[in-house]
Amino acid sequence: MNSSFSQIKQIANNKTLAIDCMGGDFGPSVIIPAAIQALKQYPELRLYLVGQENQLKPYLKKFHEFKDRLQILNADEIIAMDEKPSRAIRSKPNSSMRQALQLVKDGKAQACISSGNTGALMALATILIGTLPGIERPAIVAELPNQKGGESHMLDLGANIDASAEQLASFAVMGSVLAEAISEEVKPSVALLNIGEESIKGRDSIKLAADLLRQHKDINFQGFIEATQIFHGEVDVIVCDGFTGNNVLKASEGITRFLYDQLRAEFSSSWRHKLAAIMVQPVLNAFKKRINPDQYNGASLLGLREIVIKSHGSADKNATLAAIKKAIVEIERQVPQKIQHKVASLLIDE
């Protein structure tokens, strides 16, 4: 490993992350500042920064105080955001994404974070790290704010365009374990996203998945919910296929930005509105903070043997920091180990 920084000493209580610094729209210019901020906030944290060394070093010149907690792993190749996963796997063995995942596989890091190509990350992570026993396909899960002031977990958000009944059931199990580990909610409630709440509605795969989940007494299955109920906070885990989930997520982000922009435009439209804006500015700031998608950045690839976090391609420094924090929490709560235990008791022995 070519680096001006010293080798990281592996200490049992340390949290070590491998960060793909070349992914996303902004690469090292936002990822490294976020990494430095994380080092300041977490004294036990150690990082591998993976990417083209000549591009990473300039951002680290002012931070020699962290030299014992940082290591650069040079990776010359970059997987483009629009590159086909199959091509990335075959033709780029020294990509920053692959090398970051390899560190996790080799036990040198406890989690990988990348804002790169989602399809490539999923494919490489599945090949290099592998899925847990009993899990056919990983799923992407993220948190969404709800009206009760908390967050609901939703999966799958794009890893599986279609999903069988068995896969949807496994997503529900994994989502339930994650919600219990992260939110400390005892037996979190789970629902399948459908076109209606009635049991006769929806695709056959969704109805069959509901039948499977009703058999799992350890899963607090609540039946079906509609898209209008996603943000109510009545259920802790919302399960769907990746095509549906990805569209819901992107539509939600678009609506959020639309509403905030519309409010700002209205408050700027006249002097009366501008005066009113001054009076309600604290409320607007709180509203923006609450619904800002950046604070929920970082989607977990559930079902893998180790922790892999997908950061948004357009993530800025704060959003990237949120993804790093999510990896740290999942390490602390031992999420993969808890999923493996639950899957073994519910799915494998059937």
C-alpha cells in the first residue's frame, strides 16, 4: 500500500471504515472533508481512504494530527456512474470501489461506504462479501421521516427490480431486525406496500408474501399499507420491491425540494411576504432540517455478511457524514450478526 500515512494498527475496540473516495458526483472534494469531520467526532474511528493517491493527498495536507488514524490505499481505476456492473466487474479489478470492499472482505475494515454506481456496488459486494445464509438477494434500506417525529425503514429501494414472495418475506425479516437494532423498538411493526389495504388486492407475490409473514409470529406483521400512509409513522418497516421503492424514494425527495422551493418563492414574492418570512424563519429552518433528505443519507445493503453503505451520488459533505455515522451505528449494534441470527431461526429451518 503506497501511502505517506502510517499503517493502521488494528485494535479490537476501534471502528475501521473503508471509504471509496472516487464515487459520486464530487469525489474527494466532499468525501475527504466528511471523513475528517468524522475523525474529529469519533476518537475511536480509523479510516482507509481508497482512490487515486495523487488526488487524495492534497486534501489531507492540513490534517497531520490524524496520520495515525488514516491510511490511503491507492486504486487507479474508477467505476463510472453509468457503467454496466458486468463490465465494471470484468475490466476494473483495481477500482476504488472494489478495493474498498476487499478491505472489508479481508477483515481490515468493518464497513464499506461508497457513493458510486449502485448496481456495481451491489454486484461487487455480493461477489466479494457474500450474502448471509438463507438470504437469496440483498436489499437496500433507508430511513424516511414520519409524522410522529421518528423514522420508518423502507426496503427494497432499488437492488431488486422485481421480488418474489420469499424475497419480500426475507426483506421484512431483515428490516425488522434493523429497526429493532437501530431504533431499539421491541418487535417493530412491519407492512407490505400495496395498492390497497384489502387482502384481495395487489400482485400475487405480495399476497403470498403476506401469507408467509403471517406464519412468523416473531414478526409483527400489520398487513398492507398504501403509498399515502408511508409517512404516517403507523408502521416501522415498509416492504416492497426495488422498482416501487426506488420510485417512491425519488418522488419523495423531489416533492420535498419542490415544497421547500415553493415556500421560499412565496415568501419572496412581496414585501408583506418577506416580512412574514422574517417572523416565521425559525419555523422554516426547523421544517427544512426535519425534511432535509441529506440527514437520512446512507442506505444499507442488508443481507450481506458485512456492512456496506450506499451514499447518494449527489451527497455533499453533511450527507456523506450522515452515511459514515450510519456505518458506525451499524457496527456498534452488530446489525449483520443480528440479521443472521433471526434469519436462521425464521427462514432457514423451515
